[in-house]
Amino acid sequence: MDSLACLSVAKRPLAKEIQSFESKFMQLGISERGGVLANIEVRATFIEEIKAKQFENENLEELRKKTAMGKAQKTTLDANGVLNFKGRICVPKKDFISGPVKVKGGEAIVPNVIKAVQVARKCGIHIVWVVREIDPLGRDVELFRRHFYTAAKTKVASKGSVGAELVDGLIIEENDYKLVKTRFSAFLNTHLHSYLHTNGITDLVITGVQTPNCIRQTVFDAVSLDYKHVSVITDGTAAATPDVHTANIFDMKNIGVVTPTLEEWCQSTEKYIS
């Protein structure tokens, strides 16, 4: 941004106001003619970031091409080339909910996970958020997933990306704990066991996706590490198909894991706390 030092004292408030735009995701292009402020072009850099993410997302890029060719009915490209759906900007969703490694049943359980968190807070239960944040170059991801991190691919759940963020409605609060993992089990190559042990936590309640991978391996490790009570909320977890989900819940139940529904867990937890 060019300097506005040449403005007179009388015009200083304008300079301050212009500079305030810059702190609100705005870029200012200023041209001068004979030392007079001739025009100001304000452009939202946040929109440019969304546009860039649209190009990175394979699903949105394919929809963009169809829209440009007039083959999409409900999407349009605005004057800045940003993809819109019914007048609203298309924003890439989280990678494990609707991205390249989408878990088909994932989106449906989000309300139940939100409620489980709300009940846990109400009852004073410690909350640990286990998330994936992968190196943007894919150097710490499983070998079978490294093809997602080539230059032309969407980098799944890479650190700092939209895809690695929690879905809307799930918020990490001040007293919660965030744990980053790079493998299926939350215990593998992390300090989760040490953290839980030093905080006196012996009972675990698990929600999330997906049942045969992250949920199952975390649960089996928890049982192997002799946690007293391990529970999996059956309608707070999900898999690619109901059959896969049910089969894995069956296996976990057979090793002593408690498998309540959300309603059953809420009732028993609130009754026990009260």
C-alpha cells in the first residue's frame, strides 16, 4: 500500500479510515495524479482466499467447469469468477465430512456430536478434541494417502487448511484439550495416554468418524491400555455404510466396550451426575 503521509492534516481522518479497511481483509490500490488522491479500489482478500480454495477442491473445480459451460442449473460464476450456489458463495467443507475422503454417514451425526459435547460440558466432563492436521507435503501421513499431497491434488486435512477445521457447531473452548494425530489411533505416537493418566481420567466416551478406522483403533488401544470404562455412542459415530458401522460396533461390544445411543448416554450421565 502506498504511503498516505502526503495528505494534509484536515484529511488525516480519511487516511485513518482507509487504513482501517486494510485491517479488515481489504487491499487498497491507490493511484495519484499530481499528488491528489484520485481513486481507491477496495477488494476483499477473504473472497480471494475462498476463490483459491474453490480451485483447490476437486468437487468444486468440476462444478466450476460445468457452470462455465452452462451445464449447471443452480450455480453461477460472479464477476470475480467466484462460484456461487443460489446466490451464496460455495465454500469447501471439511475434508472428512464432504471432501475427497468423505465419510458418507459423517454429516448426519454432527448434531448428535454437538449435543454430546453440550451434555458433557453441563456435567463437567473433560473434553479432548482429537484432530488430524497433516503436513502440507504429506510427509507424516499414511503411505496409502500420500497421493493426496501432490502439487495438483487437494491436500487432505493439511495443517491450516479449511479441511482440517472442526465442522460448524463444534467449538474448542478454553478448558478443553486439543490433541493432533496423524494416524488412525489417537494413542499412536501421541501423548494422549500420558495426558489422560496425569489428569486421573479412567473412563472414555468416544464420538466421531469413522467407525472402522479412527474410532475402532482408538477404542482397541484404550482397552489394551486398561481404561476402566470405554463407551462408543453408536449414533454419534459413523462409517461409509450402516452395515460397516454396525459390524464394527459389534466387534467393539465383544471386547467389553459399552455402546449406548446418544439418548441412553445422556440419560445415564445426567442421572449419575445429579
